[in-house]
Amino acid sequence: MKKLLVAFLVASLSTFAFAQAPVPAARVGSIDSERERISAERARLEAGFLTEDAACYKKFAVNSCLGDVNTRRREAMADLRRQEILLNDEERRIKGAEQIRKTEEKSSAEKQQEAADRRAKAVEDYESRLAREKEKQQNRAAAQAGEKASSEASANKLGNKQQKTQARTNRQAAADEEAAKFNARQKEARERRAQHESDQLKRTKPPAKSLPLPE
């Protein structure tokens, strides 16, 4: 019985020493598997301590034996609890880091969206300015074309008026010239008739009486 108790105590001390080892920073497995390990270790130790409690009742110094077992129980359970606290701290750290990452990703996504919105707004404003400027240019071109057409129409109207005036002047000058020629021809004809009549009178006039001879 003593050999069994000693073997159990050695095993318990070995387990206790193992439990004293700090949780490594980079360990294999997840936090849940670590918790399962700690829970299994707690159940195993508790079963061993219960066996020791039963053995203490068979000894003369029961209270002293139980006190020693309880002391080791508290130390082992406290170390397991310490490991759980470390796991909890790490879990909070991981969750906090994950939350920070998500927040940064969200913030980054929001910033990227804001930047994309600003770029889209800038492009929209630029295209709107181009459209307004193009419309202004088209309006100016239309106004200039209208002014040019109006000016050309006025010039054409004035040119037509001048042409008509010149045509009337030319016709009047031609008419005056024709009238002058007609008058000149009439005058020339009258002069020829007058000369002809004069010549006719000279040819038909009786001869003048001869002067009497002197006595």
C-alpha cells in the first residue's frame, strides 16, 4: 500500500511540476484544446487527491495528512487556474487583435471607399465643367454664326440695294444718253431740213432784174 501511495505521490509531483511550467507563447493547438487539457488535468489531479484523502483516513495523523494533501491540491489547482487565466488573457488579446484588425480593415475599406467617392466626385465635377464649357462654346459659336449670318444678310441686302440703285442710275444715264442722242439726231435732222429748204428756195427764186443801161 505504501509503495502504491509513493508511486502515486511521485506521479502527482511529476504532474504538479509539469503543471508549473508556463504556457508557451507559441504552443501547438488552439485555446479550446488547451482548456480541455487543463480540465482533464484538473479531473485527474482531483481523482488522485481524493485517493490520497481516503488514504489519510487510514493513518494516525489524519488531519496532518489531509492538510498536506489540501496544500498540494490548492497549489495544483491554483497553477491550473493560472494557466486558464493566461489562456483567457491570450484569448482576449487575440480577440482584441482581431477586433482591431477588423476595425482597421473596416476603416481602411471606408477610407478606400471615401477616396473612391472623392475621385468619382472629382471626375464628375470635371466632366460637368467640361460639359458646361462645351455648352458655352457652342452657344458662343451659335451666337457668332448668327451675328455673321445677320451681318452677311445685311451686307447682301445693302449690296442688293446698291446694285439696284446703281442699276437705276445706269438705266437713267443710258436713258439720258439716248435722249441726248435722240435730241441731237432731231436737231441734226431739223438743221438738214432747214438747209435743204434753204437750198430749195435758192434754186427756185426768180432771177433778179437787170439794172437799166445808162443813157
